[in-house]
Amino acid sequence: MKAILFDLDGVLYTGENAIEGAADVINWCVDEAVPHLFLTNTTSRPRAALVDKLAGFSIVTNPDDFLTPALAATQWLSNNINGKIALFIPDATRDEFADFEQCEDNAEQGAQAVIVGDLGEAWNFKMLNRAFRLLMNNPDTKLIALGMTRYWRAQDGLRLDAAPFVKALEHASGREAIVLGKPSKEFYSSALDRLGCDASETIMIGDDIRGDIEASQRAGIRGLLVTTGKFQQTDLEQGIKPFDVIDSIADLPAWWASHS
Ligand SMILES: [Mg+2]
């Protein structure tokens, strides 16, 4: 094994609290010169803010260490879309799309792409319906999902992520979303490209049995599940077999040593 992909939420931290030992593990990774990349579906923060957030946990990174759905989406839009886009994403990440012409805030037609991220409590019926109308008013409008995470663990318990809302739009419009983020295989392929490593020499460490483990293993990467974050015992009863399971990221260096 040569390289590591890290999920963030639930692996390095939960909400605003660091997972014990996370900073030491990232330092270990840097000291040992292990190629690594942080792979997150977070759309509530741009990469620069992720750097700041990790710095708050004494984890030193730079924006190039992250692959986010927003980054993958801007790449995809540059190659595939000529026209206006409509964003249904948190304000914090709107700047990442500043190079693209955007529909007016209340527009119900005229978008070449409808882009959906995790809006959380900002979702309301009017907004979801506007995304639906944008799709229905032009059969060529693309539905872009910034990841298909089903849920995550917040301070007060599990919370819906982007996928349930994307599914609602797919169901109503009869259109299939283009997924730029986990669990898409292309997202993992582009992570491997950025690392310059083969799937067979890379592990993905995450707390999501589907988005992190099943999806990375579909791309030929070994999935290492941690039992922190959103992990629940029933995750292991769904027919998905992680390459291995460890209690927490703190156990990674020892695990790595015994598997190298
Ligand atoms: Mg996670």
C-alpha cells in the first residue's frame, strides 16, 4: 500500500470536535511522505475554509490537498455546458462557481444545468419546486448532484444530506442526475489521478459504508471503515464488506504498519 484517501466528517472530526488522535495521524502521514488526499462531499465550505477548519484541529493542509464535488463540478461544467447555471447550494460554496453565468434568483427557466448540494435547513418547497420547474422547462437541462450522501451525523443526531433531495428531483422529472462527488466512480478515479497512484495501492478511510466503502471498493480501492462518525453496527449487516474495520483513525498508523 502506498497512498491514502481520507474522508473528513466522521473520520477527522464530528461536527466541531476533532476525533482524538486525528492531528497526529495526519502528521504521521506527512512525516512518512505517504501520498494522500482529502475526499469530501461537503458543500457547506469551500476548500480554503476546509483548510481553516482543519487548522483549528491543529491539522496543517493546503487547498490542493482536497477534492470536493464543487471542484469536480466546475471542471465538468467547463467541458460540457455553454450557458447559464442554477445553483441550489450553500452560500459558502457559491464563489467556486463565480466563473459561470448564473440564472436570476427566481428564474424558472433558462438554466443549462441545475446544481444541487447539501442545503440542509435552507431547503423549502418553493426552492425545491423551482429546481423541478427549471428541469421540466427544458428537456436538455442537466441535473448535477454535488455528491449523493444520504445523511450525516450532526451534533443533534442524523441529518438528511443532498441525496434525498436529488432523488426527489430525479423521481419527479424522470431525469437521472450526473453525480460529481462520492459515491461516483469518476470522483474516485479523479482522486487517483491527482495522487498519481493506482487503485490497488490505495486505501480509502471513511465512516460511510456506502459512499466511502462500497463506492471506493467499486473503483478497486480498499475501503477501511472507522466506527466513529455516522457508523452504526447495522452498517455491517448490509452485505458490504469493508477491507477492514478499525475503531478510529488513531489506529491507522499501527494498522498500516501491520499491512505493509
Ligand atoms: Mg464521513
